[in-house]
Amino acid sequence: VTASRKPGKVVIKPASPEEIRRALKVSASEVKAAKRVIAELRLDEAVRRVLKNPSSARVVSSRSGRSHHTSR
Amino acid sequence: MAKGSSGTSVFLNVPFDAGYERVFIALVAGLCVLGCKPRSVLEIPSTKDRLHRLLGLMRSCRLSIHDVSRVSGYPPRFNMPFELGLAAAIGLGRWSRHDFFVLERRAYRVQKTLSDLNGYDAHVHGGTPEGAIAVLLDIVGSTRSPGPERVGAVARALSIAARDFKRQHRSDSVFRPAIFRKLVATGTALSEVALGAAR
């Protein structure tokens, strides 16, 4: 058991996104809804931008045109 | 590993309250980036065989994460400690490969609140998404080995998506089965973006 006096790290072999969705019985419409939100809020661009410039934790919603501060 | 268990499923036993949402989203994002399958009691409908199904779900997971940082209040919340007890029973089984991890907001508190676990280390996240990501990367590794910045980028984007999902579902909480599934779908898609950006 890993929650022990000397906790170890559990190393897993990653599942594919499809395997993850199948395990949770994520429906096609839910996948579609997720993709729509990513596209509408340009979240993919936000992820790339943050990774390129970690201090820019700010994304703009294309729907509202407003900025969301996402720094914590 | 228990019969039928999945080497990548991770059971999340966490408080379902508004104050914990950002930490929950960070954990879901982290698991998606690592290539794990986040599993939750949210997947189990409230029927009379709920406890059996919960036990079956936990047994099917390679590991479980139990946050006992928000159990106090009136009435006190017994679900998290109860599920931790179930996981301990599964994990301490002779042939089990189920590992369980305890998360806390404050250091050394679990020694007072759950002295049966004395000698076991709780992982302290400080109640922040960044802390939760750091803890998650301490306890789970994958051949992808993403850094905290990559997980953090996905977590930030996922928290924005969560607002939209709550609005769509007219819900003031992300702790709903449909929103949980959408979070995982979004998290896996954003993980591909984040991991692609690394290449």
C-alpha cells in the first residue's frame, strides 16, 4: 500500500483520451459539447498561450468578448 | 490489483462543495494530463445498491485519492472518511494492488482528526489548485511526466469551461454527473493540446 510510512509514487501507463471517455461512458453529445466550449472560448489557444508565456494566465471569451482573469 | 481493476483509473473521494471546486478541477485536469481515468461516486446513481457499486468502482481503480480537508461542520461529513475506510480495507487486502492517498489542507491535522492513520503521510495541498497539482504529481507519475505548468494551463482552461457547463446546466455546482463527464471530455481534449505543445 502506497499510503505508507514511505509513500511511493504510482507510475501508470497513460490511457488514450478515447479509453478515458469510454471508461466514464462519456456520450458523443458530451464530447461534442466539450469541443464546442473549447472552440467558443478558445481554450486551446489559451492553453498554448499560457505554455508559451506562463505569466499570461488570461484568456478572452469569444462569446462575451470579455477577458477572464484566471490567475489564482 | 483487484480483479478487473484498471491500471489507469483513479478514484477521487473529495468534498462536493463550492469552496472545493477549483481544487477538484485541478485534480481532474491533472489526471487527464497524466493519462488517468478520473472516477467518482458521481458516476453512481442513488439506488439501493449504491454501496455495492461504490465498492466495485473503488476496487476497479488502481489508486484512490481521499481529501479529508473539509469534513468538519454541522452535521459533520462522514462520506470522505467512510470512503477512505473502504479504500484502506481494499488496499490492505493481501493480494491488492490498490494504493490510497490522503490529502489535507493543513500539515499534521490528519494526525489529530484520524489518528488511526498515524504513521501514514497526508499530502498537504494548502487548499489551492497549485498545491493540488503539486501533490498529484508527487503521488502519480506517468510516462508522459508533465510538469506543473502544463497541468496548470489545462486546469485554468478547464475552470473556464466549468463556468460554461454550470451555466448550461443551470447549476451552481460542478458536482453533477453530466458536468463531471463533460469536464473529463474537455480535460482530455485540452491535455492533447497541452501535450502537443510540448512536442
